[in-house]
Amino acid sequence: MTTPVGHFLIDLKSFNMPDPHYHMQLPYFMRLSINPPFGIHYAHDPGHPASHGCVRIGSMQNAITLYKLSPVGTDVLIQ
């Protein structure tokens, strides 16, 4: 699935969110929408679409930094 475009708010954060679709953990997860459910998190980029629309951050350090700098309520624009 492609990543939805638009304005979103980070409405939930979790250091290690369980993903029921892929049966794995999503480190430094910041949820942007409940319907469809997607967010921003650390993950390896396999080079092809392989998620339910999430934005993957390929560097653990960058994911940690963004997670620390982005409180719940942060406005996110995806174009």
C-alpha cells in the first residue's frame, strides 16, 4: 500500500509498537492515523513497497532523534 498524503497529527508514540499485520515490533513508532492505520518508524528499507503505508526511517539514530523531537500533537505533512 502507498503512504497516504495529507496533513496528519502524531496521536500516539511507542518505543516498540507491536504490528499485528507483520507480527513484528516497530521501533520508535509515531502513529499518524487510525484509519488506515499507519505511522513513522525505524525499519530496514527493502527497496520496494512492503508495508501498510508507513514511512520508514532507515537509520536508527535518525529514528531516535525524530522520535525525541516530535511530541504527540506534532503536525506532519506528507506530499
